[in-house]
Amino acid sequence: MFLAVNILLWLVVAVLAFIAAMRGRVLFNAGTREGALEFLRLLPRIGAGVIGSGFIAEVLPKALVASWIGPGSGFFGVLIATLGGALTPGGPVVGFAIGAAALKSGAGAPQVIAYSTAWALYAIHRLVIWEVPLMPARVVWLRAAVSLPLPFIAAAAAMVLAQP
């Protein structure tokens, strides 16, 4: 499965490179340069996040993780995970590393799905730092309000789909 995803992603890159090359050498060179620089900027962060998630998973007390957000924690675990996702600052390297570490430490899949959905939809820091200053407050709060049930819906769907 991972190999298929990697191949698909590289095929998309190849098609985009071909399209850029057809539009001109300057566009192709600029795209290659920007992509390579972004790759070099992100690589250390991704490495730190992946390695850090391994350390986090080993440091987290497995009994505590399992009791609070484990598979048997039910709605309470989904609620805790949702609050954790909303309060987690940082980008994908941080958010997904914590989710992966929680899974390795005994968290349930629906709880981690709720965590990552809440992190993606309404991380408090992003709301305050980016959305409120850049968009009308009414739009921000409306977006946040309609997003509130989504981590719970995603977790419930995961629970239903995981049933034999």
C-alpha cells in the first residue's frame, strides 16, 4: 500500500514537471528550485517529528493513555482527544507525530481520529493568530461552530466502520 501511494505521488510530480517543462524552461527551473528548497526546509522537521514521536510513544505512560483515550474510553476518550487536538499548537509534524505516538502508546483509533480532526479544524492557536485577524469575526466563529461536531462524527464513523 505504501509503495503504491509513493508511486502515485511521484507520478503526479512527473506529470506536473512535464506540464511545467511544456510551458517553458524558466517555469520548470523555478518549480524545481522552489520544490527542492522546500524539501530541504521540511526534511529536518519531518525527521524530528518522526523520531520525536517514537520518543513520545516510549515516554508516555501506556496505562494512562489507554485509560484516558484508549479503545475502551468511549465518548469520554473522544472528548479528551478532541480537546487535546484543539489545544495542540504547531503544524502537521507536531500534530501527526503526537497522534502516531498516542496510537503506539495504546490510544484507540477513533480517539486519534477525533484528535487529528480537531487539530486540523479548530486548533485554538490558529484561530486566534490567523483566522480572527484576517477574516471577519462572524465568518470565523461560524466556521468554528459548524466544525464543532465533526471530530465526534468522524470518531463515531470510525467506531461503526471498525465493527466486524
